[in-house]
Amino acid sequence: MNKLASRSVLVLIPAYNAEKYLPELLKRVRVYVCDSNLLLVNDGSSDDSLKVMQEENVRHISFDINKGKGAALAAGFKYAVEQGYRSVLTLDSDLQHAPEEIPRFFARDDGNTMLMGTRSIKLEVMPFARCLSNYVTSLIVSVFSTQRVRDSQSGYRLIPVKVLKALPLTTVGYDYESEMLFKAGALGCRIGEVGVSTIYDDSPSYINPLNDTLRFIRQIWRRIWA
């Protein structure tokens, strides 16, 4: 990892009930990221996620209650702005984002382009419900952001801080990431792709299909009437 990249990118990991994944995740992430550029946000976990963060001596923010992924990301973005980072790389805490692919984002970071970690959206490697919802939401996001986005539901993404400063994001749940794409596209931010692995195992999903679909529809409605 080159010296410039190590000082320019904050690696942000929101975590909710990720106790069993965090030790391995941190071990693998630390191969590519120094501790001073790593931040975890404990989103009110009911397990021992916070205890693991403390034992691992990793910089973290902790909520007393579960506020939602969007709120956790927003707290990390605020930290990145305050500390003067150029970009933020986000990845999930359940090992469905391979830390070994972090250098791919670092290599493409120019401080201007949002980079989406793009998985293979195929039935052979992704559950049918996820394939369908991802295809539909990605198509709609592509239309409203005026750029092709093939994996709008990917949380593995690099966002320039200058873009974060310009985005008036208001949601707090999983629709936060869709709102980000809508508004970044409206601002004319370039959205690129970084190929990443498609990984599905026994990790639980905290996405509520009905509620999060309704939130997505609300985002579309707001975008139409903005």
C-alpha cells in the first residue's frame, strides 16, 4: 500500500451483532490498513461486538441503541470529514466483503469518483430474491443517477469526502445507501466500478424486504418531485 493511499482513505466498518466475525475480519483488514485509518461503528449491538472492539484496541464509535446502518455510516462519515480524509471506503462486518480486495479500491481512488464494489449478479452465486431486488433497484438507480450502476445494493464502496460534504443525506436505515447514489448522480459525481467477489454464507441478514422496498420506493418518489 503506498504512503499516499494509507493517509488518504478511512476504512469504515459499521457493525451490528458481528461478534463472531470481527476477530477474523480485523486480522485480514489490518494486512492492508493501518489502525490510524480504521474506524468501526458499533450500532447498538446486543452481543459482545463492543467488547471485541475494545479487546482488539481498534478505534470505534459506539451507539447505546441500534440506530440503523445509515446512522452508523453517517457517524463514520462525520469523523472522516472532521479528520480531513480524502475518501472513505466502507465494507460490511459479516465477511461477505473480502478484505483482500481493499487494494483494488485504493488503486482507483482519485478523490472525485465514487467506486462501487460490483458483484456477479447471477443465480448460481446469489439467492433469487437478492438477484431480483438488486436487478430492479440497480436499474432504477441507474436511470435516476444517469449512470450505469450494476450493483446498487453493494455496501463495498469508496466515496470521496468532497461528495459526502455536498450530499444532504437524511435517511438512517439501509435506504441510506440508495439515497447516496440518487443524490450523487444528481450532483454529477462519477460512479465507477470495482469488481469484487460474491460471497454468501450463513451470516444473518438484517434487511427487511418489505420495509426496505417501501423505503426505496419513497426515495424514488422524492427524487421525482425534487
